[in-house]
Amino acid sequence: MSNYHANVVVCDDLAPTFPHPLDAVNALRNVALSAVASVLGGMQRRLTEQRFARLSDHMLRDFGYERDWDGTIRSLRDAD
């Protein structure tokens, strides 16, 4: 192996690697998806709370919940 060949191999290994252009797009996509997932989770939670708030006290008790004196809904397991 010649000195030239040895230097070329070493220099090729040290050559800077540039990120692929799609890496930046994928990173932005992941950030956007996590933000959208957070918003959708909050909307889903609010819809579930609204559905529960419309239930009668009897139905809440059947599902294992009760309405507190101030209108909040809590689990019967938490009442103990």
C-alpha cells in the first residue's frame, strides 16, 4: 500500500458529512405532529368531560363516579 493510498483512505474517513435535506423536513414534521397530537388530546379530553357532565347522577353512579357538591365529577374510589 502506498503512502498516497493510505492518506486518501484516512482523508475520506475524515471528510465532513452533510445532513440529508429531508432530515430537516422530517424534524419539522415531527415537531408539528407532536403539537397537533397535544391539541387533539386536549380536545378529546374536553369532549369526554362534557359528555360526562351531561349524565344524570344515577348514570354516573352506575359507571363508578359521583357528582361532588360543587358539580365536579370524581371517582367513587377517590371518595374513600
